[in-house]
Amino acid sequence: MTRSYFGTDGIRGTANIFPMTPEVAMRVGLAAGKRFMSAHDRRHLVVIGKDTRLSGYMLEPALTAGFTAAGMDVVLFGPLPTPAVAMLTRSLRADLGVMLSASHNKFADNGIKLFGPDGYKLSDQDEIEIEHLMDGALDTHLAAPDKLGRARRIDDAQARYVEIVKATFPKGLTLKGLRIVIDAANGAGYRVAPVALYELGAEVIKLGVEPDGFNINQEVGSTDTRALKEAVLKYRADIGIALDGDADRVAIVDEKGQSIDGDQLMALIAKSWKQSGALAKPGIVATVMSNLGLERFLKGLSLKLERTKVGDRYVTEAMRAKGYNVGGEQSGHIILSDFSTTGDGLLAALQVLAVIVQLGKPASEVCTLFEPAPQVLENVRYERGKEDPLTAASVKQAIKDGEQRLEGKGRLLVRKSGTEPLVRIMAEGDDEALVREVVGGVKSAVVAAARAA
């Protein structure tokens, strides 16, 4: 069944434009409240966190109105990373968790992510049922006057998360002696990330910790590491760590100012956990976007790479179904299910730092474990509401031609983004010139189709 509101990572869009409006947010509250309230005669609880976008002030009260009208009590965390909301949903025995964020997008966008009582993102079936309830009349899910919910804020959510994350760092180790630049993207991790690193002993240099409602992910964060690289070199730091807007992904920069992507981080954690016996199964889970070099490296360790569709929710589903405890995406979503139910940038960074401390070597030597196969990624933006450019016959033919040229030499992946109006074109193989030619041919076809739509 096709979903009308939910994409690969909740509901997302431009603030105050459908579907990211107060009315839709209130409908989500009413519908999700109805879906997750049991017949038991007890108070039901939903927890709500957000990042630092201006529109959070609009959407948070609308959600609260919906949930309280449905009869659920609401606990408001304020700015808090997505993984913290997932953790505290379980810790507080809530029936539902909600995060208001558009992750790495600019401030004008926002999103609504829902977590079940187990701290995991909702299943497709749950989202379909919520959508069905959302499209009903607004007065069909209302609680009786004496059953209305109450809303309150709690002030210790950030401190709770800091302690949980610090507890994942190996006992007996300290970050003392390390100079770390942390870039919190002016987002949800702007308070907790510097505190956690400082309390573990590091000398901390802070970037992206002055949110104003507009500057989230603006020339800072995991999707723009230029400022981080400059700071690492300027302050002669041992490592740079960048989070995204909701702190569920991470990018690392070594002491030389070189970027370390999620594939290298997964390789590092997989190798370390295999040596310590912490891997639940001989392998990890990643998406179809992960580099062929990662697959080859893992094979050399007698580890398997299980691939999924793009989206951390699909990685998590595969991990749960097949018993893996390490997974993630090249973009820096790293999921360590021993500690968290979703991607956690700060937690993943601590695992990397632990290996650096244990080996006593610089990040440049520790974090780069394999030579990536040449990989080219191009994005083509198209206008929302227009015809899908991937349905054009010319695009289908270009993709077919590209696949034939790479057969036995590499692979081609063309897909729509689940969070933005983008077509993503990726190819990789040992012949970089051929890879670029294939991507260029498909991109030209997609651009032409998007203009003609």
C-alpha cells in the first residue's frame, strides 16, 4: 500500500507547507495517540524531542495538542539528539517517542519521526495505520474531558543521555591528552556532545554550538566539514568530529584534515569488535551505497557484508532480523545495537576514539583501513509534484546502457532520495574513467527528463 505522508525517515517537508503544517502535526498526534493507546486503564505517555529549527516552536505545540486531545500525557525534552529520544522512550516506559527534525537538511525543512515503545522506528504497517487514522475527521479520536492528557517539560533529559553515552566508552580508558574539535551543526547535539567529550577527559574545541533557529547545518556539520577541517589544522587537533542536525550521523576528520566516511568507520568498528569478541555475528549490515572496498576489506577478515536498501531503518530491520549488532551507512549513520536502536553519531565517535586510545596511534593511521574503489555520486534535483524523471523511457534506456557497460566491472545504482526531491546516481568500479562516463550519461538523461516534465 502506498503511503501518503511517511517516507523513508518519517514525514518531512518544508515548514508551513503541506505536509509539514500545524494541522498535519496535530493529526499525527491524534492518530498516533489513538494507535498506541491500549485498552488498559492507565495513563499513556509520549515523549517529544526536537532539534533547533525555528519551525520546532510551531510543530511541537501542535503535536502536543493532538496527543493530549487523544488522552496521552506528553513529556517535552527540548533540543535533544534523535538517538536520545529513542533511548529515553524505552527508559521512561513511554508508549511512543517523537523527534522533530529534518536531519541534515537546512532550517526551512522539518520532519516528524516516530519511535515505538521499544525505541525502534515504526514499521511500515504502523505508519500505514496512522495515515489511515490521520485522514479521518478530527473529532473522531478525542478523549473525554476527564481523560485529556497533560504536558510537562523535563530538564534532565540531556544529562541522562550524556551519562548513557559515556557508559558505552570502555572502562579504564580516558580521552585525556586528546584534543578534539566537535562540530555539532548548530543542531540537536550542541549541548550534549561537547559535555560528553569533556567529561571523558578530552580537551574540547567547539564548533556549531550557537543555534539561532536558522543556522542548523549552515556551513557546519557532517555534510559540510570545511570549517571542521580548518579548525583541526588550526588548533593542531588529534581528530575532528562532526554531527548532523539531529546528531544521528557522524563524519570524522583526521589530524591531517582528511575526511573519514562511514564505510571506513564501520570497517574500523567491525575489526575492533571482531578482535574483542564483541561481534554478534561474523559480519555487518550496510546499504547498497557502501563502497566495494569495504566489502573486500571485510572479506579479508572473513566477515560478511549484508546489503540493504538505502535508509537506516532498513539497516536496522536487517540487523534485527539476522542478528547483527553493527551496521550503518556510508553517510555516517552508524548503528550499534548493543547500545542504541538507531544511528548515533556521538556514540559511534566514542567507539572510534576508543580504538585510537587503545592503539596509541594517530587517527590517520587508525581510521583508514582500505582503499575505496572509485565511486562517483551525482544528485539531480527535480521539482516536487512534477512527473518522476525515472519513469522516462530515455532515462530507463540510459540506465540499461550504463549497467551493460559496467557488467562485470562495477555497479550502477539510480534511485530517488527518500527525504528530498533528488535523483541520486551512483556508480563504482576499478576503472574510474568508465565510472564517470556512465554516471555522466545517466545524469544527462535525468536532467533532460526533469526539464521536460
